[in-house]
Amino acid sequence: MPKFRYIASDASGKVVEGDMDAPSSATVLGWMSDQGLKPVSIKSLDKKNLFTKSLGDKITLEDKVFLTKYLALMLKVGTDLFKAIDILVADFDKPAVKNLLLEIKDNLGKGKPLHVAFANHPKYFSPVFVSLIKAGEVSGDLEEVFERLSTDLEKENELRSRIKSSMIYPFILVGLSLTVLFLMVSLALPRIAETFLGGGIEPPAFSRVVFTIGIWIRDYMWLVLPLIFISIIGTWFFFAKTLSGKRVGQQLIRKIPVIKGVIQKISLQRFASTLSSLMRSGMPLLDAIDVTAEAVGSEQLKTILLRISREGIAKGLTVGEAFRKEVYFPKVVVNLIAISEKTGHMEEVLETLADFYEAEIDGSVKTLVSFLEPMLLLVIGVVVAFIALAIIVPVYQLVGQI
């Protein structure tokens, strides 16, 4: 577990220094808050290798959790924003974060708003993040905004971790199975094929096809391996980094019932969580829905939310009526939104919905994994059985001749 060195001051102003083992710097901050200590600095004592340094050129979700939690604590104990940033600049070693803090410090020195620096880095800070900080500056509740952001980011980090941990085993299973299958086809199968073909045995047509493929892969290994590598990278880039690829991917996902349900719940959880946070910050409903549309991660839901905002509520429909026109949302969600609109507690209901879908996602991912594992094994088993059959039939022929 990583070790951190912290410096803080207690209620009497006495400086306290010590080392602490913790999963992250955010955990140290939480402990200091519980102890009534005022943070001064937190530094990691772990030695960084070259690989770690090479990853220091981007701002991670954990970095954002630390920044928001630290700033919330510093504002809570009465430290002004400029001094809090100044302390972070002095103690933060990660280049990407340090450069961001220097930019914030420079902007504050020039009288610019805090949110401007974050808005200059849309790769790391979403429109929701920027809008919440902007709303906090206007309302004077930056401390509460930072606290809410740190809580939301921690929940997002936990949800991502649970999904990733659930999907690790299927990916390892597929990777190892494909590796074994490739080695069998490219190394073992050609030797068996040459034995049969060179022995004057005429195997069945499907056996000859399998043998020919194995021999071809072995002879052109120098071409096959780069093609496989390039295809994997190209496919990942197309579906993960291009807009058209994301749209095609989402269309394909929507045709697979089990995966479709998980993706829809993730989008609904983001919708409810984001809209709740924006409404709590005091942002007008129409603006909050427009910003939420950019954060849900689904082109389909984004289009629906923009339609609700611009063609429904903006033209005089109530929130409940606008949502009822869209079949994407489950009836329970629409009914809760309509009721909460009348009672004036929409942000609380949305927050409850976000927590509900967070638990639902966890269960759905486990169901998805339990569905994927046997299906993947079945597909790989069929391929292996076909190859085995292509080998066994000529063996029987050979035995019959003897």
C-alpha cells in the first residue's frame, strides 16, 4: 500500500507531521478531516519508476478526487482559495496537475474566475465539472460544490472499478483461449497436416481446408501477427476514439439485449446523478438538462434530452409531460420525475434514482459476466471441436487402411 507523508495543523495551531499508509491521498485527507486537522501538504513517499513517470502527463480520476476533496477541506477550515492553490503547487510533483495548478494560480492572480482554467482542459474536465464550479463561484458556495464533486467523483471511481474488476476474468479467459487456439493452429496443426498429406492419405474436404489454413498461417507468420496487432489497435481506435465508430458501436450494442440493458442503466445513472448535482448548484433546469446531455455518454440519450429541453419544456410542456413522450425512460423514472416536479424535490429524487441505478448496474454486470463466460467458452469449444474433427477423421481413415 502506498505511503504518504502529511503535514497539518491542529485547532491550537500546532504543526503535526507524520507518515501514513493509505490507498490514496484522498483517504489521507479524509482521515485528517476526521481528526480535526488542517491540511498543509501531502506527499507520496513511494519511489516512482520510469514507467510511472511516463504516465504522469495526464490527469486521472484519482487526481480530480484529491483536488476537489483538498480544496473543499481547505475552504471549510477558512483558508482562502489562492493560498490553498499555492500550497498544492509547492507540494504536487505530477507535471500535468502541477501545470494545471500554475495556470489556476496565474488566472486567479489576473482576476479571472476559477472555472476558466478547468474549461481550458475539456479532455480532463467535463462541461458538468466546469458548470458546477462556475455556479459555485456565482452563488459563493464553492466549498459545497467541491465537496459534492469529490463525492460524485469517488462514486464514479468506485463504479468504474467494480465494472472493470467484473470484466477482468472474461477478458483473461478469451485472451488465453485465443492464444492457445492460435498456437495450436499455427504450430501443432501444420505438423499433423504434413504427416497426413505426405503419407498419401486423402483427407475429407473440410480437413484439407483446415490443414491448408494452418500451413498458410505458419508460412506467413511474419504477415499474420502484424495484421492481427494492427486490426486490434485499429478496431479499438475506431470504436473508442471516432464519433462514427462510437455511433456504430452503440447501434450494435443496442441489438444485444443483455449488454443493451447494462449500457442503458449506466446512461440513466449518469443522467440522474449529473442532473441532480446541477440542479442543487442552482443552475436553471433547461441549462442543466442541456449540460447533462453532453455527459451521459450515449448519443441516443443525448438526442432525447436535447429534444426534451428544446422541443418539450421550452415550448410550455411540464417536465413530466416532456419525459412521458420519450419511450427510452422506464415508467418508474418518468412517474418519479413528474411527482417530484409537483412537490419541488426533483434533485433529491434524482439523487435517489442515481443510487438505485448504481446498485442495479453492479448486479447487471455480474449477470452479464455469468452470461458471457459460457457463451465465449461455447464458441471457442466449437472451433476447437471442428479442428479436432478435422484431425480425427483422417486418423480413422489411416487406421482403416492398416
